[in-house]
Amino acid sequence: MTAPDPTGLVAAWLDHLATSRALSPQTVATYARTLRTLPHPETATRADLEAWWHERSSLALTTRANERSAVRQFYSWCLTYDHREDDPTRRIEPLKVPRGLPRPASRDDVIRLLSTLDGPMRRAVCLGAYGGLRVAEAAFLSWADIDTEHHRMRVTGKGSKVRLVGLPPLLLDSLLPDTGGNVVTGERAWSAAVLQQRANRAIQGAGLDLTFHQLRHRFGTQATASGVPLLSVMRAMGHADPSSTAIYAATSDADLDVIAEAVTR
């Protein structure tokens, strides 16, 4: 077994996430923050990990589930590459996190928000609301990825997976002119973190209780409400798991209105 490097093993794993697995800088930074909460993660024992897990018991369920996932991935990598002979997380049982329904931005919310914006932030919000892009996807979209003839966008999503997304005339008009550079800024791209921060400030400035991701929720909800097959919505949104797309059907199911009307007759 390769002797653990107490100063470089976590750094090597984070580099693996960024290069071999092509995770976004924001995801890698989140994993790094989680590993920093562990005392000596490279040499931690099962007792150390169980004590750490007990200390995290007051955190939100979703936070704990994400932290458990990050830590288990680190030790799985250590085992795979012979940096350790054991997995100190093996007795930490998974948490069952209930999947909540999305809270999509309303049409009025989008109109109100856009009425306060111009330039880069207006383009970014349109990509979220009318293209269903995640904030990182919007941040790095280039005009080289825009096919104005066939009205398609070539979007690079999680894990560097590329998908095609429809480009309706309303969205294209909101993005023009073609600068040849980054779609949002017109020149050098902002990082996803910078775009997220600026989007948060813009939304707050408009007096709305929204997140950028709720713009994407609107895209998914409107698509399923219009009768688009879930598999098609899944591809357009870049979901790896069909259950992530199915929640939009639960939100937009027109049959609920039929039932509601029927029972009041």
C-alpha cells in the first residue's frame, strides 16, 4: 500500500475531481470545504469518522447527506488507488432525503425581474428562464455554441456532458448581438460563482424572493405542462436521473385541475 501523504492526499483527490471527472470548480470547492471539517482526513480512523458524523447531527438533512457523499467518495478513491486499506465511513449509514417539489418562478416574476435588467444580467436570466440552463452553464456559454440557423444551443453541463437545447426566437433576440465571445458578458466569461452572486443581487434588487435555479424550474414545469414527453425534457435539462425530471410532472400535472373541477360539481 502507498503510504498516505498527510499533506497532499486530499489535494490529489480534488485534482482528480477537477481533471479526470471534470467536475465544476464550485463542486470541487464544496468537497474541499467538507474535507476541511474532518480532523486529519488522510489518516482518520473509523472512530474519528463516526465522532465527526455525530458532531454533524445538528445540520440540515440535505447538508449532512451531501457531506456524507463527499467523504465517502474521498475514501472510495483512496481505496481504489491504494492509498488506504480500509474505508472508515463503512458504518455511516445513508440518509433518506425526501425529494421536494420544485418552486418555479412565475411568469409575472420573470417579467418583473427582466424589467429591471439589461446587458449581461438580462441575458443570464433569459438563459435560465427560457433555456433552462444552470447558472454555471449560462456563465460559460459561448457564441461558438449558438446555432442561429437551426435555433440550437450546445450546452456543456455537469460532468462535461454536452446536450442540445432549443433556442426560441424570444431567447435569441434577448441574447443578440453575436459578439463572438461569451454570450452573457460579450467578452471574457465570469465564473459561475460571480454570476450567481450578481444574479442574487439583481433578484434582491427587484424585490423578489427567487433563486436563479427557480428560473430553470419554470422551464421544466412549463415544458411538462405543455405535454412534452419526460424523456425529452430530461435531455433538454441535462438530467442524469429520470426521477429528477419527474418532479416537474408532479408540479404541472393538468389532470389535477380536471380532478379539482370534477369533485366540485
